[in-house]
Amino acid sequence: MDKQALEALNHFEERIALVPEVMSCFLMTGDADYLLRVVVKDLHNYQAFLTNTLTRIPGVAHI
């Protein structure tokens, strides 16, 4: 995330909860803010998930 403000974290969690590929989402400490467990059919669908969904959520800075 580009910010760790409560509003930004809440917004991310609300958006990611609507994504059917995401099985779980964990708030982390350290270098990563979140750990996502994602289920997709194959690598092509994983790339589509990254480029069409995850990178379009405001506030996502690094994947």
C-alpha cells in the first residue's frame, strides 16, 4: 500500500472482499501490508487478476 492510514486500509479491504478469486486476505507486519491467497485457473488468469483487478485498486503500490 502507498499509505498505511486506516481509511486506505479499510478501502482496500472493502474492495478486495468483492473479488471472487481472493480466498483470504491477511493484514501483515514487515515489508508487506497484506498477504492474499488467490485461486485462479492458470497463470494466464493470474496475470489477468493482477493487471485487471489488483493493480486497479487505489493505494496498491507494490505487488
